[in-house]
Amino acid sequence: MAEVLSQSQIDALLNSMQNGGGTEAKKEEEPQVKYKKYDFYSPKKYTKDKLKMLQNIYDNFARIASSQINGLFKVTSEVEVMGVEEQRYYEFGNALSDTDVMTIARVTLQGEMQKVPMLIHIAPEIMISMIDRMTGGMGTDQIPSSYIYTDIEVALYQRIIKYFLNINKDVWATHLKLDVEFDRLEENPSMFQGISVDEAVVIIMLSVQMQGLSGILNICIPGTLMSEIFDVIDKTKHFADVDDSNLRKGSREDILDSIENSELDIMAQLGIARLSLDDVYNFQVGDVINLNKPKDSDVTLHIAGQPWFTGQLGVHNKNVAVKIQERVENV
């Protein structure tokens, strides 16, 4: 027996036909706005401006590192800053495996040795490629991320990592005096206790690509060291602003007063003679050198290597002296 439709079913069928479809069109779901969770128990210590400054500094680091890799290992490479993030140290430490090798570097800030070190980690595939090319290989072999370095490779690792450490001095030079020196290699990062697990750290992540291989170079700067660095930068900037304002207020006389005690070398040139090497070789005590100038001619006074005055040679208080006569034009 055929099913008989009710009036409500007939009305729904007619409405669907008028809308151009046999089934009711599904409404598009509105995209949900995703929010990043903020941990109020461990708030961020560094503003976006400070992290941006670090990224600019290590953009220069990336360019210099790329040039060094190209020159040292004769291979085309590209180094780029992927990001600068603030984390807790345990997050950085948990990302490393037991077979990873981490570099511990001593930091000297404005001539004072800092208690906390700087940490650097390079992906094994990139480091092994550089070691292979250093020993005459092609550096194209693929290796697992759990690769264990041999004793010889560890020694070469130390030599290579020092090239990257030396770059820090140049990239920080415009802001402060910061030296980074190699301390040791930590072959088991989980055993390193030099930084508290809950301490805030800044991670600079750099992508390294060379000869078809790619890997990450991580630089970890502890929060204690970052605070010292930013304090020095802020103080230096404040003193620079004060000095600039004083210079703008000062007059020409003030500037001259500040440099009037500067020392300059003054040389009196008696004359110029051109001799052959044989004549110089055969010099004897008592020989006379002809300066090709009359005996009463003027001498030239050179200040800081430049001729400034002409004068007359004489004696003052039983010492040889020069009496200044006139200014040399077109100094």
C-alpha cells in the first residue's frame, strides 16, 4: 500500500523544490577564532621590540655564517633566521636527544665574565656534512638524527663550532662588547645542570641549507644573561642621548677645550735624498749624505704626517729648534 504524505510533509517538499534542491542546503560553518593560551604563572619577560632587536642581530649572524660556510667548505649554503622565541629551559632541553651534542660557551660582557653560559646546538646532518667536507669528502651522505659522533669527529666538531662562536663578537659590536669563547662539548645534554630548568631562555632558531641538506642551528641565551645584556644596552643608550644633547648645547670653544690636550707628532724635514741600494749598503761612519738643499734653506714641519708650516733651523737653549715662519697652503 502506497504511503500517504501528511500536509506538513507536502509543504516541506514544495518548499525544498522552490529553493532549487531536494535537500536543505547546509549552512556553512563560521570559522572559529583560535586564541593562543597565555600562562599567567610564567609570564613573558621580553617584549616584542627586544625580540625583534635580537632577530636583527642574528640576521647579520646568518649572513656572516653563510659566507664562512661557503669559504671554509667550498659549498653553496644559505643560513636564515626562522624565529626568536622565549621559552623555559626544560622545553629546549626536552627537544634534544641523548645522542645530541651541545656546545657550552663562556660569555664575557663588557670585560666581565658571566656566570651563565650560552648554548649552541647544530643538527647532526649539517655538522657531519661539514666534517666530511673538511676531511676531503663530498658531504652528501644522509645520516640518522640519532647519529653518535666518533672521537675524531668530536675533535673536528670543536674546531668548526669555534668559527660560529667568533661571529657573535662582530654582530653584537654595534650594541655592546660581547665575547663568546668555546668552553666544552656536552655529549649528554640531559646531564647539563648549568641552567635552572624553569629559567626563561631565548632561543634563536636558524635554518641551514647546504648541498641538498638542511638542518637547524639553535642558539640558547639564558634569561639571566639576557637581562644583563639589555641592562647594558639601555644604559649605553641613555648615556649616548645625554652626550648628544650636551654636544648640541656646546659651542665650538667647548669642543676645542675637550681636545686641546691631545698629543700630536711633529717632525721637521731637513730634506729628501734618493740613493741606490748599493750606496746604502756601503755606508760607513763619517760618510756625508747630500740633501740637495742650500744650507740656509727652510725646513718643513709635518704635523701628524701632513706638512703644515715652513721654518728656519736654529738653536734654542742649546737645543736644535725650528722657528715657524709661514703656513703651508693646500694642506
